[in-house]
Amino acid sequence: MAGSGNNHLRTEFDDVLLSIENLVVEFPSGRKNKVHAVSDVSFDIRKGETLGIVGESGCGKSTTAKAIVQLPKPTSGKVDYEGTDLTKLDKEGMRQKRPSIQMIYQDPISSLNPRRTVFNIVNEGTRVWSTEHSQQQELKVEEMIQAVGLDPNEARVRRPHEYSGGQCQRISVARALVLDPQVIICDEPVSSLDVSVQARILNMLQDMKDEYGLTLLFISHDLSVVKNVSDRVAVMYLGKICEIGDGDVIYENPAHPYTRLLLAAIPDPDNKHSQISDVLEGELPSPLNPPSGCRFRTRCPRATEKCEEEEPTFQQVGNSDHWVACHFPHLDNELDAITSEKGEPIDHSSEDEILWPPAD
């Protein structure tokens, strides 16, 4: 399922802040085996943009996020941030870059030091990096704590366990913002919170993004959450990206079978994709030995022999910002143009390239 190639990268724009090319992350498992956590993943994020990465648990979303900040360092690939390849930096060089790329972790409580007061937790980064007078540092920390809706005076004496889960996530946001970063990586920041609290945290992140000019990488397994916060969306499966592009376009007209199945599973009475009859069956393959060709083929209702033998490459759907890696993508209109990796329209006379079912 997942595609190879990086022709979907937007090299024509000058304001691309972060560009990931052919990222690979593998972990040893036993003496001979390897876990293929992330395989040949490429995407980019323009300044001020929010890219949402969505997929099932275990598809490599969080590993991709951590590899961007070199925790762990990727096995191969390029992480270009403002023209600098982070994978080529030594420890001190990466240390100098980290203040401008901050991360909000999935578990808000365990990511905070339980022995420190909340004020000291938020203030830790400024103590390490700031050249300002300590009084100015404290004023900045107070401003950030207030900006996320908490009381700075209480934060001076209270510790994380004295706050709710939603409040701890606000503390994590304040800690990330206090160093004036350009990029914030949000690793499932609302997955463990109640729905009402999720809405408040998401609204706060959006307000912070607008106020401070942030660029966000937002990771979630909840498509409805990603839809509301993202400008672009990338769908991952088993360490690969299968579909990427404008969020509204993908949600309105998903081209990959996996994306369609994910959208059909959203529990919303107004969900137009709930009428899709296909069902996601079978178990998720092991990343120790991923399937050949298209990784989704073992669970795909459209899979053929071609899917087993040949890995799909990214193709552009129409003229919009919509790219899909599938031999047999869904198209609303059978005459819609779909462009190959070489940038040339695929010949419609060979229906098995783009239509379903394939011709005999």
C-alpha cells in the first residue's frame, strides 16, 4: 500500500520549513530480525501549516515524529529543517536546533517530572537557554502559563499530580511554547482526554498557532480530530504513507481503499462514507516481515496479483493537491486524470491501471 517515491514533495514552494525524504527507521529484534517501523516515508510542511498524520496504532506515526527530532536517530533518510539536514548534525549541533522544534507527548502526566512544581517544569527550558535576566524569564513563564488558561501562582506550589489530565496537557503546551519554537510536533495530544476536554485543547492549539505563527505536525488515530485541525493529511499504514494531500479533498474524495475504510468507520450519523460496503478484515501484518509489493494487499478488497508483485508509486489525482499510492485507486469520475510518478497522465485505454474491477 504504501508508496515509494517522493514526487509529491512540493519543491516549487520557497516556504517549506520541514522536509522529510525517504525516512527509514528500523529496530533490531533478536539476532537476525529487524522491525521495519518506518519505511521510505517522505512529506513536507510549509511555514504556518498543519500536517496531520493518521493511521492505526502501530503504523509508525509516533516513530516518525520522534525520528524527526533524532530520538531515535533514523536508520537512513533526510530530515531537512531550514536547509539543514538534521541527520548529519553531531550532538551539539542537534542540541542547538532542538529549542526551535518542540514536542508535546502522548501521555501528558508521565511526560512531566512529578517531583517539580509546574512553574519549574515550564521554566526549565528558559533556564537552560535564555540569556535574559531571571526576572524576565519568570515573567515569560508566567505569560505562557496564563496563555494556556492556568494560574501562575498555583503553578509555583502545585505539582503535576494535583492537576487533571487536560490541565497537564496545557502544561505540556506551555512548556513547548516558552522557547519560541517554529515547529511543534503533537504526538496524539488529546487521545487520553475526554471529548469535551479534547475540544478545549484543540481550540487552544489553534489559537496558539495563529498567535505565535506556529507550524504543526499533528499525529492522531482519530480521523475526525485530524480533519478539524489539519491543512494537509497523510494516511499511514504499516510504516508507509498511502495517501497525502489537502485535508478537505481527501475527506471528500478518498482515493485509497484504506483511507475509505478508515473514513467509513467514523461514528457520525452524517458520515457519507458510512455507506461503503467494504470491511477492513484480517489482522495487521507484522512489521518484522511486511508483505511484498503493496503492504495493504493482505487486507484490501481490491488486491490482485499485481499488488503482490509491484509496490505502487505516488500518483496525482486530478490537478489538486492529492496524491495516492495504489494500483487501483477509487475515482469518483472514471474519466478523472491520474498522473504517474513521471508526471505524465496514465493511459485510460488500459483500464486495469485505474479502474475496478480490472479488465480481463
